[in-house]
Amino acid sequence: MNPKVDEHLSKAKKWREESQELRRIILDCQLTEELKWGQPCYTFQNKNIVLIGKFKEYCSLLLFKGALLKDAHGILKKPGEHTQAGRLIRLTSVREIVEMEVILKAYIHEAIEVEKSGLKVKLKKHSEYKIPEELQNKLDEIPALKTAFQALTPGRQKAYIFYFSAPKLSKTRVSRVEKFVQPILDGKGLN
């Protein structure tokens, strides 16, 4: 047990009991406990396996390579639309966690085996994401913008592509592109 996680959980206002129960279950699986990204994270040979997350509506187990698990019980969910590797198991009560203990341990053990085997999630390259027409038009119109956009890190490019692609209306996409021309020219990311 990591003292940093003890302190973190003692300060939790929401999902404290649920997080402590998840912690007990995970530690039974012989993982190393750390505090990463402000959350309890559990590793095997310095590789991330599972993280306890706390959200408004639920707490969760995030399995870092959950996309590679079999999901025999159909309980793994993508945290976000564009998530490629991680999968969540959403939980809302200590009772539910206790009832699912055997299943949760099975998923954690499977995640450990995936890590031991060296399997990797085949991630989509940023170049495989379709650039929205409105952004492409602006890149074609302003060569310096195209150069600046290509100089951004892949993560920043992807964030812009997702942000510009999200609206249904073209005029909203155009407005978003216009708003971020200067930040892109300045080499800045979306946030």
C-alpha cells in the first residue's frame, strides 16, 4: 500500500468507500500501487495495468489495454469516442463492487497476462484521421498555416482535427477554424 494513495483516498469527497473497495481487490491481484495523474494507479513491472477513476456519476476501473481484453461479461466501455486502448468498468456502489469482485479480478488478471505477453494495441496514426474540409480549405488558402499545422505535435494536430470535426454545421466548423488560425500559426495547441 502506497502512503500517497492513503492520503489521496482520505481526502476524497465522493466515491471514497467504493475506491477503497476497488483498491483492496486490485491489491489482491499483486500489483504495485502508485499515484499517477492524481489517481490510484496499479502497475506490473512498471507497466500501467489499471487506474481507479472517480467521476460525477460513477467510479471506475480503467484498464489501460482494455481494448485487447475478451470482455466476456460485456462490461467494458470506451471512456471517450476517440479512445483507442483504454476501457472502463463503471461502478456505482460498494455492494455492486463486492458482487462483481470475482469478475473484476478476472479482468485484472487478464490485463496482466496481456501485459506479460507484450501485446500492443494497434493505434491509429494521426495521419489516418480525416482533416475536415473547412480546415483543409484554410490550409490550402494559407501556406504558412499549413506549415505551422504540420509542425504541431501529432497530439495537437489530432486535438484540432477532433475539435474542428465535431460540429454538424459547416458554418460552425468554419468559425472554429477561423478562431484558431493565429494559435496554430503561433505553434499552440487547442488548450
